[in-house]
Amino acid sequence: MKTFNDRATKYPMPVQDPLVRSQNFEEVALGYDAETAVLEAKRCLHCKNRPCVKGCPVAVDIPAFLGKIAEGAFEEAYEVISRTSSLPAVCGRVCPQERQCEKECTRGIKGESVAIGRLERFAADHHFAHTQDKPKPPAPNGHRVAVVGSGPAGLACAGDLAKMGYEVTVFEALHTAGGVLVYGIPEFRLPKKIVAREIENLVSLGVRIETNSVVGRLYTVEELQEEGFEAIFLGTGAGLPRFMGIKGENAKGVFSANEYLTRANLMKAYEEDAETPIYRAKRVAVVGGGNVAMDAARTAKRLGADVCIVYRRGREELPARKEEVVHAEEEGITFRFLTNPVEVITDADENVVALRCVEMELGEPDGSGRRRPIPKENSEFELPVDCVIMALGTSPNPLIKQTTAGLETGLHGEIAADGEGRTSLPGVFAGGDAVTGSATVILAMGAGKNAARAIDEYIRGK
Amino acid sequence: MYRILTRKSLNPSVTMIEVEAPRIAMKARAGQFVILRADARGERIPLTIAGCDRARGAVTVIFQIVGGATLSLDRKQAGEEIADFVGPLGNPTDVAGVKKAIVVGGGVGCAIALPVARRLKELGADVRSVIGFRSRDFVILEEEFRAVSDTLDITTDDGSYGERGNVCAPLKRLLDGETFDAVYLVGPLVMMKYAALTAKPYGVKTVASMNPIMIDGTGMCGCCRIRVGGETKFACVDGPDFDAQLVDFDEAIMRSRTYLAFEAEARERHCNLYKKEVRG
Ligand SMILES: Cc1cc2nc3c(=O)[nH]c(=O)nc-3n(C[C@H](O)[C@H](O)[C@H](O)COP(=O)(O)OP(=O)(O)OC[C@H]3O[C@@H](n4cnc5c(N)ncnc54)[C@H](O)[C@@H]3O)c2cc1C
Ligand code: FES
């Protein structure tokens, strides 16, 4: 029997037809079936130096789980991934694999890499489709830990601590747990039932989730310590959306991507009978080139708008996952590269009527090593739009810093923490976007897991 | 879930409820707000805390019925529950060192002005209150204000109760007569804009309590942004109180109109639903 599959390209991912999916909010990528998964997994060369593992921020044992899938031992594949990752069904869907594991894959030198992300998703989906049993809480060790924020960092930290027997309470500001996974990333990319399942599992492990609890207001970090939490993990996320500071930016039809996406994802404003309004625009310009920009653009498309993405650098520099860019293009979203907005033009009633932009060209490399875009002279033009969505990144939320004496922060106000999540305050740990600024799900998850280990050490050492 | 302890209609379009939320009742200070959702599918509504009863663990909020979400909330009776109630959000009103102050409330904004007046009185300040309404039928909290104010002026637009006109005339009279440490403005944006203009020549510290459209109320979405002194500020984390002389009220007024059409439609939809229910 031939076990190695020498096909040069990945097995294609079945997807909803672009014309159909640009009208609905259901998941775009449908997932491999078992047969395709086995064939794709067999494309792994099982090379000696395993570069993919080094490419993975949490060092999932990729060749091992691919080997298990190739054997048809799907549940075992899931177990291998679970040793290092808390959220395989999520990461398989949203990780920028082309910049991590798949970038390093030896198969990718000639032809395409193995579809590691798709196979991770397959293993996780297979597990959840075939297991009903819920994890059981281990014997309690009598120690209490508070986790602030229920994004990937908080969830991973809470899960690992609960498995060690800690009594964990998660405090979440919003009415639903999940962080960016519920309010930011849209249903069509990450179905909310997947996030809900991860949270149910935590609850089965004995984790308590207190929604509607803003730490810094309802409880300060100090008050949590006084209430008997021996350690506190801060996973409060990236913070406030940034704006450009251009004229007209506060007009009625200008939104941050966070606002627009929260209305759609968390508040389900696209549903017929939703109480939360969302701006029904005809022509939308989305400013930015990351995942957030792609998500906002594709959401606006599904709400019936013509959408154009305005990005100040070139296609090669787009920070978004490649798959999302391809999907966006297939859905009919247009891109204006090397273009930067200079003014939002409004009518007498302050409705947006156009976005005035300037063309850019690439100059010398900047601090990030990317060539710095500089405006071209006399290149201004107007894009006729009735709505502008800004997806320009974030700056740290000051709330925890302001209400926690002695908590040190970095240059821009992000919480300062070492690689294990230790902050300047004993017993207070932090990780994820709150420490790094907007990054990725896998990095936040990894930070949560590292902090769980450090918290365990800290409490044992007391 | 959070239980509604009491419910009272203050006038045809303004309702007061007490919600059971002991921890919030313990922590809240004048000027802070909550965000609530009536039902699991409801909109997040920001409402300033009008009072707390720590012994009973009760938080009072007063709301005007403007759109679909506040209509849903208004239909909840005492004993029923609402889905979410989060707070206390925003920074408390800064009353430190204020010995003599004017508190100006407009319409349902009086609900928010009252705890500020009460807090100042507790701290032993000389408190002069000015409250304005459209007409007699809309007057709320008169007795409550009287109890915590050294003087109280009431105005109505049509003169059907108190002095005819808006809050600016009595405000000006007070400022002409004596010097004050601070003026606190809470009410419709247009009222705050003109009250701020009235106070401007006197060089007195003037504070406006802003209540823009919000979603999360924790500094995540950016929809509560306001221009203050040329800078973009976020009402939920930087406010809700700002220096009234620096707030760009015109922009705030324009931004508050973002979802007017949607709200009108929601009202319509609700009325139709209601009609259906009534007809059976
Ligand atoms: C639209 C969008 C698309 C993205 N797409 C991708 C992608 O495809 N791939 C990828 O890898 N990454 C993506 N990211 C980035 C990724 O989602 C984040 O890096 C990750 O979620 C960070 O996790 P976190 O746990 O640090 O914070 P978050 O997920 O932001 O969670 C923080 C949580 O803390 C809560 N909180 C904040 N303050 C308080 C407080 N004071 N008290 C209590 N709770 C509080 C918040 O409400 C929130 O629920 C995307 C981000 C966005 C916004
Ligand atoms: S309400 Fe979202 S940032 Fe203030």
C-alpha cells in the first residue's frame, strides 16, 4: 500500500459558492471530509528536522498529529494537538498558517505546503462531532485564581489552571464570554457555536464565568486579592480602536471596525428582529489591511454594500491571513492599494458622501523593515462612499492601569509582563493582546498557558 | 439575571426602576452609569445611575422611552427580570473641594443631575439647582431636588409650570449674583451647549455629563467618541464628564442622530406588535 501522497498542491478546501455566501453569514469554509483529510495528511514527508514545529508559536507536535490523521486515528490526532493547544477548532480556522507552520513546511519548497491548518480544524471538528462526554473537574487543590477577560488568553489560562485543580473564576466585562472570538471575528469565519462549546467545556471543568463584571470598576484588582484570589491573570485584550485624526472622521457614517463588527457579531444586528441598529450603507470604504479590515469589509458586503478596501501599502504587505484576502476578492470586494485617506467628505447634514484619498509610493524601509509609504504629489482623488470603517489597530485600554496602583505599563500603556506573564505586582499576571497589543489568537492562547504554569509555580512556592 | 424591585412611571415617557444589583449599589458613585439589556436579544442601553440603596442592594435608573430597546425595558414589571446589568461604568463626577455649586438638569437628565446634587449636599456644599422641562406634564423629581438644594429654579418651555423659557435665564441670574466653584450640566445636548455658553463669560469650572451612543462601555468599540478641545475622547473610559467649554457639542449632536431612522422604525414595529397583542 502506498502511504505517501506526492501531490504537489493542497487538497482544495470545499467552500460555499462566493455568490451565495456573500449573502449569508454561514461559515465559508466547509472543512475536509475524512477521506480528503487522510490524503492530505499523507502529503507530510515526516522530514527529520520538523521545521513546522518551530514555526508554530506553541510548538504543536505537527508531524505526530498528521501521522495520526494519515492512519485514520483521528481522536488520537486531536489528543496530540490538545497537549499544547487549548483551542484547536479555533486556531485551525483563524491562525495565519502561511506565516507560521506552513511557511516552514518542507513540502512547500516545491509546490504547496501540507494544509496543516485545515487538518488541525478537521481533527478538532471530528472530535467534537464524535464525543459527547464533557471533561470532569479534577479534585480541587483548594486555591483560588481570578482570570480577567474571556478571550483566548483568559480561556487558555483558566482551562489549564482548572485542570490542575484550581478553583477559577473568569470575570468578563461583556454579557457573553469569548472576547474577540465572539464580538470581533464573524460567524462566517468562526461559528459562534464553536466558541460556546469551548466555554461549556471550561464550565464542565468547574470554571465559574461571571459576565457583566468589569474589573477596575465592579472589583479592583486589589479587591479581588482581598476576596481571597491568590493570583490574578489579566487578559483584557487590545483596547481602544485607533483613528486617523483626519477631517470628517467623527461624521455619522464613520465607524471603527470594532463597533461595526460588535454590532454585527455580538449584537446580531443583521438579523431581522435585532434591537441593535447597524448602518445600512450602499458603498463602504474600509481603511486598513489586517484581518479586522477583511472581516469588516466582508460583513458590510453581506449587509448589501459595495465594498472597497483602502490600504496604504501594497498587496504583498497586507497583514491579513492570505485565505481571507482571497475570500474577500472572490466575494467581489475591491482593493485600492497604495492609497491613504486624507479626509471624509460630508454633506450639509453630515452624511458621508466621499472619502478623499491620496496615492502612495513606497520609500525607504521603516522600523518594521517594510518600505514606508509616502504620499505622491497631486494624486488626490475621491471615492464616492456613504460609510467609512476604520480598521487601524488599537491602543491600550487605560482602565486597569488607572485602578491598579503599582502595575507597570510599557511605552504605549500596555501591561508590562515577562515571558511567563509576571507583572510588576506579585501574584498578578498578564498576557495576550493586553501585553502585546493586537496580535493573534495563538499567541494570546500561548500566553495564557504560560501564565497558568507560572501561576501554579507562584502559588506552590508561597 | 437581575430582578426589577420596583417600577414607577414618572411621566408618560419617563420610567424609573430599581434593579437588584448589590455589588453595583455598593460601588457606584454619583456620575457613573450602567449598561443594561432587557432581554437576551436586546440592545445594550447605557443609563446613568440615579441612586443606590445599599441596604437593599438596589440601583435606581430612570429612562426615557425613545426606541425599540427602551420600549422593551418599559414593559418589564416589578418582580420580572432583565438579562444584563453591568456597572458602575465611567468615572464618578469630580466634586472634590467644591463648596458652592450650581446643578443644571434638563428633562430626563434631571435623573442624573440629582445624585450629583445629593452628593454635593452630603459633602456640605451650598447647592443651587436649576431644572428645565418641556411642560408641566414632563416635570420629574421636583421634591427630590428640593430636598438637596438650597435654592431650586424650575423652568418649562411653554411656561405651564415654573418660569417660562429654558434653564439659561436662571443660570445667568445665579452667576450674576454670586461666585460659584463649579457648574454641573446634565441634559439634552442642545441645553448643555447653551448653558455652557451662558456660563462661559464667568470663567467658572463647567462640567458636562455626556451620554453618547455606546455599545460595550468599557473602551473597546470607539462609538462613544467625542471631540473635546480638538482631541478625540471616549466617553465611557475618559468621561462621561468633560469640561463643557471644550466639548464640541455640534459634533455630538450630529453623532447622536446616527440611528434616528432606525429608532423610528423600531418604534413603529413595536407599536404594531403591541397592537397585534392587544387585538389578540
Ligand atoms: C475582527 C478581528 C479579527 C481577527 N482575526 C484574527 C485571525 O484571523 N487570526 C488571529 O490569529 N487573530 C485574529 N485577531 C486577533 C485576535 O483575535 C486577538 O489577538 C486575540 O483575541 C487576543 O486575545 P486576548 O485574550 O488577549 O483578548 P480578547 O480576545 O480581546 O479578549 C479580552 C476580553 O477581556 C474583556 N475585558 C476587557 N477589559 C476588561 C475588564 N476591565 N474587566 C473584565 N473583562 C474585560 C473583553 O471584554 C474581552 O472579552 C482578530 C482580531 C479582530 C478584532
Ligand atoms: S462605548 Fe465602546 S468604547 Fe465607549
